[in-house]
Amino acid sequence: MEEIEIGAVIIGDELLSGKRRDRHQEHLTAALAEKGLELAWIRIVGDHAGRLTQTFRETLATGAEVFSFGGIGATPDDRTRACLAEAQGRPLRPHPDFMAILEQRFGAEARPHRVRMAELPEGARLIPNPVNGIPGFSCARHHCVPGFPAMAEPMVRWVLEQRFPGRNAEAGAVEESLVLENTAESALVPVLEAMEAAFPDLRISCLPRMERSGPRVELGLRGPRARVTEAQSALRQHLISGGFLGR
């Protein structure tokens, strides 16, 4: 199964200060699941230009598909365009189609401030906005959309359809789990080590919980269906041999 790395950068001082709560992760995760994809990592960054530029340098180096939320408006604290351009070593250029959208909608009022939104990293492509018509943009596998979830969500889905046409949830990983009652997490270390050695291509998880009746552990296996089925059988054998399960 092809490994596709998906990351997210969520921008805004208001998120770090607690004035607003993030809603983008939930929507992005749901949209990715419809394509059989998963979010590999997420960064929440404030509006500090130097820190944002460095963040983009690092995310560009991953080669991942990255969704960036916020910071693409016309006010001075909207720094996504300039920081992403600097991180790529590209100049900002007025995007002609974006300029035309702004001029058609706002007429003379598009200048001098709103037209700043159309200054994009050289080579950027527009992402249509079905809510208010003001687009986002993509460049270098970074897809920049507004900080408003109602706008960002349909724009993300449009990007996913363009990038992964015909892909659906069936293309993604499957997950199987097994619950052990009255079992301490530490006792399972040899079993987990053996499973990781035998199935390095799978994600193997161990989630402990303390219940009133005693410790409880949920073991998870995630990956391609055939490999998960094979690993599930091997896991049961390890647990039987270790005395954690009856035959």
C-alpha cells in the first residue's frame, strides 16, 4: 500500500492563547478518511513571521501533502503567503486570475488593501472557495485555505479530489483490536517486541486503562487488510503462549 504522508499547519495566535479552539483537525481527519488517508502530524503555530517561515521550511522538507489553515487574509498579521514564499525561496507575484476575481467582486474597493490577498508565491495555483468566492492557493504540495472552518472544509475536500481522484475509504488501512482484562501493560512488552520485529510495516498499539475490576489493555493492529489478518493470528499465538489467553 502506497504510503502518503499528510500534515497540517494551523496558524493563529488566538489558538495558542486559548481565545479560540481549533476545529480544523476534526474536519480534516474526516475528509481524509473518505479518501482512505490519515493525518500523520499537526503543528499549531502563532503569527510570528520568523517562526512561521521556519515551520514551512521544515514542512517543505518532509515532501508531505500539507494543509495550512489561516493567515491568508489582507491584514498585516496574515503572513502565510509571505512566509511560505520565503521558505521556498520564491518571490511573491500578483496572481492574475485572483486579481480578476477581486476586481470583479469589489471594483475600486479592491485597491489598495484587498489586492494583497492575490500576492502569492510564484507558481501558485488557486483553490476555489464555494462560500465567498475568495480563493486559497496551492504550491509545493502545500494547500493554504482560510482560517474559517466553514470555508476551509469544502476547499480541503476539493484539493483531495484533485490530488487523489477515484480514491475512497477502501484504499486505507484497516484496524483490528483485542482486549485483555486484568493484564498489566508491562507484562506484554515481550509480546509487543516480537510483534514489532515480525510486522514492522504495521502500527501496533497498546492502550492501557485502569478499571475498577483491574487493569485492562487494548492491543491494536493497523495496516493493509491481509497483513493485519496475518498479524492478528500471530498475536493470538503469542498471547496464548504467554498465558494471557486460553486456547
